[in-house]
Amino acid sequence: MKITADTNILVRMLTADEAVQLSAAVRLMTAAELIALPIIALVETVWVLRSRYKWTGAEVASALRVLLNDPRVKAEWPLVEAGLDLLDRGGDFADAVIEADGRRLGAETLATFDEQAARLLLEAGASVTRLA
């Protein structure tokens, strides 16, 4: 079976906070021959883990890397790697995904009001215009 795992499945797998749902998620993921992880599901998962579960960026990045290391996982790797890199450096996964996806779509510069995102993305070599 080839599946797309949504945010709820990913959160259950990573937090193990609901025994019944965890068991079902593990059975599903174990049986899958392909596990598609859409970037939006990863963005939502990071947001849930950071906001509801109060995980640090490093904890989230580490947990996602374990999940993403499975050879059956298919994802938008350039976007995932950009998100994990910024998360490792204290930034927001979604900010990096937005910037990287914009470049993929042909944009040259990210425009943002977010001072921290602009600074971290500039440090990473991205082209960013911060509006005041």
C-alpha cells in the first residue's frame, strides 16, 4: 500500500501520546511500501509539536530526521532540508519552506515583515527583502 501520512498520523508517531491511535499509525506505517509526506503536513507537524507540545526546534528536527530517514519516505527534499536547516539554527521551519518553494517557483527574493526570519535566511544565503 502507498499512503500519504497526514499531520495527525505524524504527530501520533512522534509523540506516542495516544496508545490506540499510535498502534494504528504504527501498523499503517509499517505496512506501507511508500509513505508520502507532503510539505504542508510537515509544516503543520512542526507547528503542532512546537506550539502544543512545547518541543524545541532541535527536538523537532531530530524527530523528523528519524522519520524522514526511512527509505520508503517520499518528500520534497529541497524544501524539507531548507526547513530543517533553519529549524536547527533557531528559526521557523515554515519560513524556510516558503522561501525555498518561492525560489523553486521562480522567485528571486522573499519579501517579509518577519525580522528574525529575514536575518536567519540572509545568513543562510537567501535573498530577502524585509519590509518595515
